[in-house]
Amino acid sequence: MKNETSKTEQPCTIQNVSGSLSIEKNNDKGQLKIVSNSNWFDSEYVIVNVEEDCIIISKPILDYTGRMFKVMNIGLNSLVKLTLELPIGNFEIDQEESTEDELVVYYR
């Protein structure tokens, strides 16, 4: 008799993409700042794309040469200063659409 073992699949666990972010006015000329409590912001730079109803924040690949924003870690929060038109307020990260490399934040 052959011994068969059933292979159980482990759920896919990606880096924690839950949390929220705040978009606030910065004291510098025309700058806004994104402050987040999500530990997703573990890279040195991020790319921020503004869509019609959401913000997509992604981690750059090694050979990316476009515009990037520096991530500063302040205590338990991450801070990104930028000069883009964004709505000001508090927003939840969309856990279903976000991945290890991309955050999707709706601001309906």
C-alpha cells in the first residue's frame, strides 16, 4: 500500500497593507505630506500616481528613472513630502487592491 500525504496549501500572506494615511498641508511652499501608520512604507523611495478617484503609491523597481518621493520614518509613522494636487483628509488603504508593491487609496 502506498503512503499518500495530502498537501495542504498555506494561505498567501503578503506584507501588511492595512492601515490608513493622512494627506495634510505642509508648512513648506505648496507642499503636502502623506503620513501613514502602515508598515508598507519600508522602501527608501515611492512613486505617487494620482488617478481620478484614487492614489496609487508604488515601490520603484531597480532601474526606474522617473519622479520618486523620499520616505522618512518618524517614530511609528512614515512621511512623504510632495508637490501634487491631492485632496486633504484621512483615507483608508484598500486592502483588496493593494499588494506588496502597490498601495491603492480611494478618496471618494
